Amino acid sequence: MSPTTLSAGPEHGHVTFLGAGPGDPGLLTLRAVEALANADVLVAEHEVLDVVRQHARQGVSEVDTDSDPSKEPTPGTGAPQLTVVDGTSTAVAAPAVRDAAHLVMEAARGGRRVVRAVSGDPGLDTYAAEEMLACAAAGVPFEVVPGIASAVGVPAYAGVPLRDAQGADVRFVDARTASDRCWTEVGASDGTVVVSTTLDSVAAAAGELVSAGRKPDTPMTVTVAGTTTRQRTWTATLGTIAQTLKQAKVLPSPEGGRPVIAVVGERSAAAQRDQLAWFESKPLFGWKVLVPRTKEQAVSLSDHLRSYGAVPHEVPTIAVEPPRTPQQMERAVKGLVTGRYEWIAFTSVNAVKAVREKFEEYGLDARAFAGIKVAAVGEQTAKALIAFGVKPDLVPSGEQSAAGLLEDWPPYDPVFDPIDRVFLPRADIATETLVAGLIELGWEVDDVTAYRTVRASPPPAETREAIKGGGFDAVLFTSSSTVRNLVGIAGKPHNVTVIACIGPATAKTAEEHGLRVDVMAPEPSVLKLAEALADFGAKRRAAAVEAGDPVTRPSERRPGARRRRSTT
């Protein structure tokens, strides 16, 4: 029986102690994703909630354990908060409980399924065992879903293998709780040591190892924010790490220091990190990239950007609304069922969505397309159709555009085509290219407004300031309307921001608005646009490395700084 089908009594519920890994949501196990999808309540620290909530179902409750249990809760500030993840609900006070174990017990009451998520792996968490014992004592059934431990996952993302062909011994030390005896044992060993500590205490941990017998010239790597796009790694030795961090202007933290993973040892491959640092060397690593599209359209492009190490920030510039007069669309959909059309051509994901919604309104499904040939303007539109249960008969073999679709569209043949009419559901502002081309090929076209595109509401003030102030490293424009609408609702991007456009028409519109176009996709697809920006970032990175300059993001440079360097 699967753990998710366990049945608990109405008073006790069920608790899953889940390892959320070191920070990258992509490192969650399949079992973890399954448990999150079935959870009624999530209990975790704030940063861990950010990792796991995207896999939770809508309406799941969250309990944040970051409140200080040693202090009396102050109304509105100190009490743990219970919130509903639906984008609209506001926080309401959770029960006045005093520690995480009680939080879990409170959440499990009433038969609810609770996921208690911790950073890394539950088996290495300081308090998870105590919470499990509390569940056992209270008769609350529980299970454990292991996660990738930070001490293992972070070095892997930093490009620091912990063992080599000689099979060096590997020791793990938590510097925050290590005893003198522990330091003495690892100092006497010549194996690799993985130290969990804080950024403010790295130098002290290095000193402990030197005092215990390790040589000051022993290689050492220090990684902060491991497995996230904020990751940063320094390579030094036990004797030089303090000076290295000082030169890097790593300042003491008022909160006591950010958690870090340090790897020490002759065989830790620290010297080979330049070749093994696969994560931090991604072409767009850490770049904040603005994606001004509709919410539905932004997902695919954002996924591509993340694969290159970027941090996409989606800002809707276009809102999609139903047509003002729906009668034309209603007649066309009825015509599909009665055999009026030989073809239906979809020119966007939004057109697929509009037809699908109209189908659902009439109680129809994909079977209504039987006997009708279906065309899609490109890969993303084709994927939307397949998700609807319809496999398109025609997708452009070349350019993914109206022109590319016309290149492959067959002319009307009265012998082989019993019907000469095409249904074209599209936006109210679409161009006439496809209509004119189909008529030239001998087809009759019902050009129907399936949806309207209107300018979206302005983004928050913080986002507008980042756009105009150079807070973004790049902006990706996927159509002329996204250029016009972004400038209209948020202002022009700063001149340090890299401007990438999906094609010549979009680039021309950007230039008309006073923007310098740095990148243009070789063909009009979001995949090629993301690739083109990644190529730009890779060349920029390679040039900095070759010149011996630090690798920086566009937002970290200002025109004034470049001018000063050019005059010296």
C-alpha cells in the first residue's frame, strides 16, 4: 500500500517528515512531490516553504515555524502564522503553540495530512528526531521521506567532488555543535572534511582545523546559498580563507551569518574547480531576466531561462479577454460540429484556450474535431492542442509564424477537398498575413475574433523601479505588443539592461521606442530566443575570463564605470 493511502483516525491525522534538500526545488524527490500534492498542511521554516510550496495543491495551509518559540507571542508579530496558498487569502493567527513539535501536533489534529518539511535531510536535522518521538508518543502515524543533505548536494553544485579514485576518507562536521574531541579527530585525519558552519564563523572553523593538525596550505572551498542562483563559492586554503573573504568584501551578518558548506582536503578537487564548477558557470547564472508576456505564455520561456541559470521574473503586459460580441465565435464553433469547415488554424496558445473554453461551455470535447484538419503556427501552440487531446495535422517545418504556416499550407483542390472553408480563431489585433495568404491559395476564410488583447495593469512599484533603474540584467520581448505595453505600463528599461527580441519586427519596434537591441533570435520561437540570450551571456562570460576580469552581470555594471575604465 502506498504511504499516501494510509488512513489515520480523525483525531490524529498523519505526518510526513520530508527532506526539502539544500535549496534547489528541482532536487526534491518524486516521493516528496507526491507527498506535497496530498498534503493538507505544510509546516516548515520560511525558506523551506519557498522550496516546497510550488508542488502543493491549491488551498493547502502553511504553518511558518520561523517565530521564536522562546518568547511570548506578540499579537500580530510573534505568533506563528497559518496562511492559505491561493493567492488571495490573508494570514490568520495559528494556535499559540510554543515549539515546532506542538505546531505539528496542532496541524495533525482533525485527521489532516501534514508535511513537516526541513532543509536537507530529516535524518540530519537537529530537531526532527524529537518531533518524530513526539508523534510516536501521541499516537500520530508518521513516515520519513529522505532528502539530499546539504553537506552532499552543495559541494556537488560547487564542482567539488568529495572522493577521488583513491577513495579518500570523508568526515562531516557541524561546526556549530562540534566538540574539541571532534576537531582533534578530523585534524588528525588526512581525508576530506565537509564543514557545516556560518559565513561569519568560517575563519574560526579553519583555525580549529589548523590547531588540530591540518596544514595551513590545505585547500578549502566555501559555498554560500548552495544549489540556488544566489550560490557563490570561494577557493582558498585554511590559512588564507579569512583574507580571501575580506578581499571579497564579505561583511559580517547582523543575523549571525548565513549557513555555508566548506570542503577541506588535499583530495577535495578544489584545485580543479575551474573545470568542475558546472553550476556557477552557466551562461546566465544569477541573471534577473524580465519576461513580459501573458502569464500562460511565460511558463515555457521561464523554464528555458532557468535551465541556463537565470532567474526569470514574469510581468504580464497583455491581458486576454473574451470578444465584445461572442455571437460570431459561437456560430463558428457550431460550424465545426456541423461540418462547415475543412480546416481550423490556431495561431496562438490563447486561440486554443478560447476555443477550448467555448467547447466546455457547450459540453463538447476534442472529439468534435473529428474529420477536421488542424493546423498550429508553432511548437507551443501544438503542445496546447495536444494537451487538449488534438494532434495537429500541420505545423510549419520552417519558420514558426504565419508566413511559415503558409509555406506548408496546401492550395485548395476541389477534387480532394470537399469543403473550401477555413476557421481562423485569433486575436482582435492580429495581422492579415494569414488571411490574405489562405485566400490566395484558394480557400474561403472565416476570420473570427476569439479573444481580445488589452494592456495589463502596471506591475508593482518595486518592479517598475527595477526596470527603469537597471535592476534587471535582461528583458525578453516576444512581440511588438510586449514592447509597447511594457514601456506603457512600466517605462523604458535602463540602458545597462540587455534587450533581446524574438524577430526583426519586434526589434524594429524596440528601436522605435529608443531601446538598443543586443540579441535577436535566429528564428521566431521562445526556445531560440532563450538560446540566443544564453549564447550572448556565454560570450560575455568568456570575454571577462580571458581578460582576467571578474564575471559580472549586466546589472552590476554602470555606464559611468565603463567610461572610467576606458579613460585609464
